[in-house]
Amino acid sequence: MKDEQKTKRQLIAELEELRQRVADLERAENQHVQEGELLRIFRTTPIGLFIVQDGKFQFVNDVFRNITGGQPDELIGTDSRNLVLPEDREMVRDNAVKMLKGERNEPYKYRIVVASGQVRWMLEGIASVQYRGKRAALGHAMDITELEQAQEKLEEAYEQERQLREQLQAEVQWRIEFTRALVHELKTPLTPVLSSSELLYSELREEPWMSIAENIHRGATNLSNRIDELLDLAKVEIGTLKLNREALDVLPLLTGVGNDMTVVAKAAGQSLVLELPSYLPRVWADEERLRQVVLNLLINASKFTQEGGKIILRAKAQNASMVVVEVEDNGPGIPKEDQGRLFLPYHRQLSDREHLSGLGLGLALCKNIVELHGGDIWVDSEVGKGSTFGFSIPLATASHRRRGARQEAVT
């Protein structure tokens, strides 16, 4: 488009200059001097030039002749409309008349049929001049076929991209609707299973029935968590996962999640160490979503840590703008080639199958939640040396804290 605007401006400028030079020549007394100088001008310009008088070509330069593929003097005396593609003739006539009357300044595009039968695109401007004592039209034309072909290809590419984007959007929407329906269909029968298994487990005191009830309840709870992850991920994809942020004291949250997971780690023969400072600045975060991220990282670390292994939960303020939370384990580590895919939904290493249940949504959901907060998430791992998963959460600013105080006052 920029190239086309450039050619239009160039054409207008040269057309105005030529019109003035031809007008100057008309004032010369010697007609042979006029025609000789006109020939010199026409032969030195790099743009196609022609003069039409009474609808017929009276003069064409070599550039215009080369564009049309005609032989010397082949166009002279012929109807200028014969060169134009029939579908474009009326449009060319209307635009030429408007330019001659001063009602149009912009050059116009049209198609011609050259001697070989090929169709070429032209960009043309017309000006009124005196030629051999009579009114004539001075035409100034450029071959813009390559530009038009490039533009057509670009438009085709845009159209293909638009269709592909619409197709992808439709597929994403279909998957989201399917996920919603699946969540509903699974949650409905699962709810009584959860409540019944919890009641059964709390009432039984004899083995093996108590262990069986506990396994049923644990399995139902895990299934419920996986369903919730599916729904949350679908909400992220359509932008409906909302955060209820507040100026949050993150230290009690980390301590509470760490203490809860200590029991889980101990049952697996692992140790969970909390390396937390005595003070952390407040963060601007959704408490429940932040707890979800920390819990997920700790559960993953426990799954990958062998019996007798060690897990560390640590946190620190960084750069006066972020709180950084890290979960470190001394598990088997993760190969470099797999680390870039860890935060993609449904990703699982082949070696994970014996360790993990679920669909591989947890880390993908953690990534989305952290990024919705304006933070980053990462992994640092080496095979045989364990892994460290970390994320950052922005600090609450003074305006955030004032907003939180106003909300508390209202409630």
C-alpha cells in the first residue's frame, strides 16, 4: 500500500511538470521545434506517456509502447479504448473526464490487454494540454502489475489467515463448551459419592473397611480436583477466570499450606522444610488462587520425591516489587528438552506415568494464575539433582493498600 501511494504521488508530480513543459512548448512559434522538444521529453522519462486527441493516440513514447507490447507507430491513430479491458472502459472514461475537469486528482487503476493477450495493470493520470493547436489529453501511465499481484497475494494470505483464525476460534469454543458439559456431567454424580464416602470413612472404625472407605474418598476427591482444574483452564482460555485480589499478607498463607503439606510429606516418608522469613511485604493477590498455586507445586514435589527425600518451601522479597516463592525437591530432575513443555496443558513425560495421576493440567493452571497476577513462573532442574519451581507475585502498592482499607471499612 505504501508503494502504491508513492507511485501515485510520483505520477501526479510528473504529470503536472509535463503539463507545464508542454504548455511552454505550445507558446513556441516553430512547430518543428515543438515536436522535436516533445520527443526529447518523452524519450527521457522512465514513465509511459501518450497524447490522445479526438479519442485516438497521436503520440506514444517507447516506455508506453514497451508496456503494451506494440510495434513502432502501431498505436498511432487507433482508438485508445481498444487497449483497455472491456470491463474497465466505462470506469476509465469516467475517471479521465473527472481528471480533465479538475474534479479528481488521484490517478486511477485499470487493466489493459497487451499484444501478447496478457492482462496488465496500469496506474494512469490525465491532464488537458494543447497539442498542434488543438485540445488534447496528456496521459501518464505506470505498469503496476507486479504491485497488484503482490497485493492480491497479500489479500489472499489475509483471507486464509482470517478463515484459519475463525476456524481455530470455533474449535476452541467447541472444546470449551465440551469441557463445561463434561464438568457438569461428572460433578453431578460425583457430589453424592464425595459426601457419602466422607461420612462412611468418619463412621467406620474397623479394618479393612475404614481403609477401603478412605481410598474411595481420596479417589473421589482427586477426581473432583481434576474436574475443577479442567473448568478453571477452560475459564482461562475464554478470559472468564477472575481474581479477587487484595493486599494480602502472604506469610500466614505459606505457613498454613506448608504445615498442611507436612503431614502429607511425612506419610510419604519425606521431610518438608519451611525456610520462610519472619516478615514478607504484602502482595496484591487472590488468596485462594495463590494457595492453589503453592499447594499444587508442593504436591508435585512430593509426587516426584523418593521416600527419605527432602522438600523445601522458601520465599523472599525481591527488587522491592515482587515476592518470590520457590519449591525445591531432590527428586530425579527434569531433562532440559522437557522443561519448556512442563507448563503446557496435557503434557506428561513418559517417565511420569508411574508417578502421576491426572491430566497434566496443574502446572498449566499455575502458569495462567501467576501470569494473571502479573508475575512469572519458571523451573530450574537438572537430571539427578532435583528441581526447583518458582514464581513471582507483585507487591501491593500504597494505592492497593488504601483500596483494601476502604473495602474493609465498607464491609
